[in-house]
Amino acid sequence: MEKDQVFLEALIKALVDHPESVKIARVVDEMGVLLTLDVHPEDMGKVIGRSGNTAKAIRTLLRVVGMKNNARVNLKISEPEGGKGYTKPSATKTVDEAMNDLKL
């Protein structure tokens, strides 16, 4: 395994509750290195973090590791089977319905 892959594996296994489910695929092409991360569905929140801050920090660290090794390293976090995916919140409520939800 390459240094970037070893670094990511150690970092993710330290974060999650199911380290045995961590899988990392590494692909090199003309754009650089792509690391694809698969984790247990229960650990997705820990890897992504609130507002994606943990994932952003991991990507920043991987870029630093890549710069040290003269490579551009990118991270893709795969959605697990049966994952919720991202759904944009809808703004279909009226003002009255929203006020009723607030119970003011």
C-alpha cells in the first residue's frame, strides 16, 4: 500500500466504531490519485461530520500528504448500501404551518 492509503486507513480506523469494515480503493490516473472510502453505514456520520467538516479536514490532510509525495490526492466517500443520500430540504410549508410547528 502507498503512504497516502496507509495514512487514510489509520485515520479512518481511529474514527469509526467498525474498523473491520473500512475499505479503501486506490486508483491513479492523469488527474492524480483517487482514494475511494467505504465504511460501515453506522460510521458515515463520524466520517462526514457535522456540515461535512470532518470530511473536509480529512481531504485537506490528504492533500498535504499528496504534496509531500508530489501527487494530487482526492477522496471519494462511497454511500453505503441502503444509505439515505442527501435530500435538499423542501420549502413547501406556508408561513402559518411553520409558525404552528414552532408552537409559539
